[in-house]
Amino acid sequence: MSIALTINAKSPVVKYNDLILARFINESNPNKIQITVIDDKANKIQSQLELNGNVFSDNDVYPQLVEILNDAKLDSSLYELCNSKLTLKKFDVLNSELEKINSHFDLRTYYDDGSSFNVNDICLWGILRSNGLMGSILKNKVFINISRWYSHLELYPVLGESYNYIQQECKNLKTSQKLKDAAQGKKKEGHKA
Amino acid sequence: MSDLITKFNSLNIKSNTTLNDEQKALTAQWEELYKTNTVINHIPELNLALRDSVYLIPNATEISELDVKVAEQALPVVKSLLTSSKDLAAVIGSHRHIIRFIRFVLSKLDTTDDVISDLNLNVALTKEVIE
């Protein structure tokens, strides 16, 4: 079975949830999913999954990855929330939704109240990771339970190292492009007045 | 040895992490309270410690024997509070982190408790604010 995931690092919403879940699947089944990061502002896709000849894009990717993992059920209302309001850069909308999620975590350690994190935690964590407004909200512990849950999950490399993974892949892309250009004898573009 | 600790030992969970100084100090502090059977005198402190951390040892990614020991000593106190108070939401609200922690420890050990495990998880609690 050939499975390939492409993540666009320049997309307004970087699909950390797709990347993390794919890497999580690969942890127990190495190289099951071939992951490629692109660094392309002009490309409008956020992420793309090629699975047995079918192509899934953006919000259709994560449910497919959940099926591949075949472990826990994706909460459809959470997924809908993640792809709509939680990606917005509007404090009022975000705050009102975070308030509800914070209450959800009052008596739950993980989203589904299990003994370990699952696809719903990864989905929520990845979406919050890609929202630029979340940094200060988490740091200032505006929502105590969300901050605890988020920091805890960040300790797991598959989640916590996802940002560095994308940065490193982008760096590798630039390096290989430079090498390609040098091999083709292209000159480095100089300063344009 | 208690049932919970026996159960924990049977799971054979090994932590690979080496504790830093802060983690060692906190572990020693709670170990001491456990040994002297005085965890029950430090319920507010326990709730506060668990506010920012899933496990008693900050930044731990796996349950430790210390978690099980402390949960075991706190369990009867929390159960007693939950069964004797008329204002259940207020009791849950002021002990939410211990309750969550004990429920989690029980879940990790694949065991249940008639009071703690049956709590309504959607009970409306007042939002906590750090002053």
C-alpha cells in the first residue's frame, strides 16, 4: 500500500495534526507513510494525502489518517470545531471556544478520558499549535486546564518536535535547491535595485 | 502492600527518564508525606501541584509509583468529601485536579472506584483563574 502525505509549511493553517498523526503511525510502522514538506506560498493546498490512487486534500486528510491508524474514533464535532473556529485569528471567537474546551478538561486528563492520548488529542493539539494566537494564551495560563494538557502532550517528541521537524525539512529543501542550482551552473541572484 | 501499588508493580512500568534536581526535590517531599501518612493533611497543596502537571513529578510522561502511593492516600479523603457534601459542584470545583488525577491513576491501573469513577464529568464548575 502506497501512502504519501504532503504538508505545506507556508499554508496559513499548517496542518500539524496531519503531520503528527502520520508520524505517530510511522512510529509503530516505520515508513508506512512517506512524508514530504513543501515550502510554497503559491500552492494553495494545506496538506494532501495520496492513498491507493486516491487523492485527499486539506480537511479530508485527517479522517483518512485516522482510518489508517484504526485505533480510536474521531469526534466529528471536535473535528468540525478544529477546522472552523479554532483556526481563526479572532480572540473573541477563540476565547469562547477555548472556555468550553477548558471546562471539558476540568476532570479529564485526555480528551476522551482515556489512559493515553489519541486521535482527538492529536487533532486538537495540532490545530492549536498552528494558531499564532495560542502562544501567549498558553504561556499566560488563561485556560489552566488547556495549558496543562498542551504542555503535557508537548513532552512527547511526536508532538513537541513537530515544529522543528517542519523547519528542518524546509532547511533541507533550500539546501538541496541550492545544490541543484549550483550543479546546473545557475548564479545566485544578486541584489535588484 | 496496597492493592493499587500491587497492581502498579504488576504492570512493570519502567521510567527511562533521569530526574532533575527539582523533580528529585518534589519526589522526596511527597515520598516523605506518604511515609508519614500525612498526604491527607496536604490536600490543597496536592490539588495545586496537579493544576499544572498531569503527574506528580513535573514533566513526567509516564505514571510512577509515587503517583499511585499519593493517589491511594488521597482517595479516601476525596471520597469522603464527595459523599458528605450537599454542594457537590463546589467540592468538585475546589478539588478538581486531585479528582482528575485519581481518576487518571485508576484508569492507568485499569481499575475503578464506585464514587470517583462514576462522577459526572460534565458537571458545571466555576472557571479557575490564576491571581
